[in-house]
Amino acid sequence: MDLPFETDEGGGSEQGRGGTLASTVLVVDDEAVVRDVCARLLAREPDLVVSLAQDAEEALELLRAQRFDVLITDKNLPGLGGVELIAEARALQPALEAVMITGYSSSESVIAAFAAGASDYILKPFEDLRLVRAKVRAALERRAERVRGREMARRMAREAAALLEAGGQALPEARELLESQLYTYEQASRMAAGGQVAVVGSPDALEALLREGLEAVALPPDSPALLGAAVVVLETGAPRWWELAERLQSAAPDLVLLAGPNADLADLLDAITLRLELVGFGSSSPQVLPERVRMLLMRRNLQRAQAGLASALAAFRKSLQQGG
């Protein structure tokens, strides 16, 4: 069959490749036409390998057998649904990027998808196939960023350990600094994450975070102390929350957008476009918010430790050159 809404672009566009050679994509939909459209569209990209499944059970068999970079799944599948599939898929492959497809969008469905671990959303019928391809590329780039960051950190840690073991003519203070920063990095990757969490507009969220042992405090939206927090949790019902979200996005804290079932769908889709952390909160998923906050705190601590290790490595190399 011919693709609807044909684009004029040929396959193999260089835009947004971001190191995604030999990337694998799994498309799950019970509608054969959707599977066929996705397969034909993505097969035009020479660096993508596409697999198809018609239900969650078939998809899970594939996920147990091989690694995938991106999962694209319909929300409403026969048997196990798309939200549950994403949760199980990410339990099997935590680095997997997941994108939800649905023909009926609502705040509840967006929140459920992101709570399960989705990082993007596609509405069908597909009005512009370029959007589908762009979202796959964006998902691959997000995954590539994480992989590059982890590999860089591992290389730095291995180099630091090798330099310390080899000895050399580095100054004692340079050696002590490198030993200290390497220890700090190793501890940051093992210990529980710390840092202050500011909560705007949600007493229930504050209580949930405190109950889980996190350092959390309630702050008004105009508080200057928000900029000093490690993570800010912002409820969509707070007054002028969107203005605050835009301001905080370019500032120091990580931002978690806390969306209730009455959240405006357009705002949530805009938040996804801006790559804000989106969490649904309520009795159905009380652990989602603390787990997401812990993840962000851990990431911040690791980034800080990596920056310190990189600086110590540079000082150690300079000291070796001076000593030689």
C-alpha cells in the first residue's frame, strides 16, 4: 500500500542522526495498517532496524530475546495494554526509550504513559509522517545522550585509577585531589541521592516525599529559594504555574511537573515538547513521584561528581607534565 501523507524527503536524512547507527525500533500495534505505515516509513532510514509485533505478549518475547533502543506502542492493545507493556519493557531494558501511540488523547492517558516510563506521545491517525520520524529520532538522541554520558564517566574513572596506580611525578596535592574526587565519584554512584526538594502547590506531594525520607520543603511560587533547590516539584494547579515552569527550566533546579487528572491536555503536550519531567500523582501510583525525584537527585549528584573528577584529572595531567 502507498503511505498516506507522503513526504517529499528521501530516506536517510542526516538531520538528527546523533550517533544512532544500527539503532533498533520495536513497533507494537494491533492494527496492521499502522504497523505497515511505521515499517515503511522507518525502513527508509538506512540506520534503523525495525521489528513489528501485534500485541504486548509478542512484543515481550522480542524484548526478552534482543536489545531495542526505542519502543513505539499503541495504548489500547488486546490483552496487556500499552501502558503496562511500557512498564514491563523498561523493567527488562531500563535504557529503552518508549513512545506511546493513541487515537484518543486525554490528560489521564498522557499521565499514565509517562508514569509507566514513556518519554513521548504520538496521536493517530498520523497527520504528518515527518512528525513520527522526528519523534523516533528525538528518542534515539535522548538515549544516545545518556549512553555518551555513562561512557565518558566510565572512561574518566578508569583513567583516574590507572594514573594513580602508575604513579609518576605528579605533585602530592594533585594526587590527593584526584584520589578524593575518584572516591567521591564512586560513592555518588553507590549511595542514596541527597539534595533539597522544593514543592510548589501540593501538600500531598510534600507529605509523600517526606514519608520516603527525602529532604523536602514547601515554598511559594515567588520564593527566591526555589533557585537554590536541587529539584522543584510544581503542581499544574498552582497559580501561574506555566510561567514558573518556563522560568525554572532555564535555571539551576531540575523541574518535575506534577499533573493531576484535571490537568489541561494542551499544557501537558507542551510540557512534553519542552522535555519537562512529567509525573502523574495519586492513589494509583504513590511511588512514582519519590522514585522520579530520587532519579533526578542521583543524576545531579553524579554530574557534580563527574565534573569534579574531570577537573582533578586535568590538574593531575598538568602536574605530570610539569614534573616531567
